[in-house]
Amino acid sequence: MITAGLICVAAGLGALWHWGAGGALVDHAVAAASHHVQAGLPATFADVLLY
């Protein structure tokens, strides 16, 4: 049971490593940021004023 858990953790970390190495992790983080630069000036003002 412990060995199976360790294998699952290793597989999950490996998948996360490959996802991050491809740049998808950074792209997802940038797109999810509320202060993303491509949102434009009105979104920047709304982000600042609503904070």
C-alpha cells in the first residue's frame, strides 16, 4: 500500500514536471492573474480600485 502511494506521488510529480517544462504552467498562471497586462487599461484601473 505504501509503495503504491509512493509510485502515485512520483507519477504525479513527473506529470507536473512535464507540464511545467512545456511552459503550460506559466501560461496558465499568467492567464489566471487578475492583473494580466493584456487585459488593458480599464481592467488595470478596476483591479487597482477594487483592491
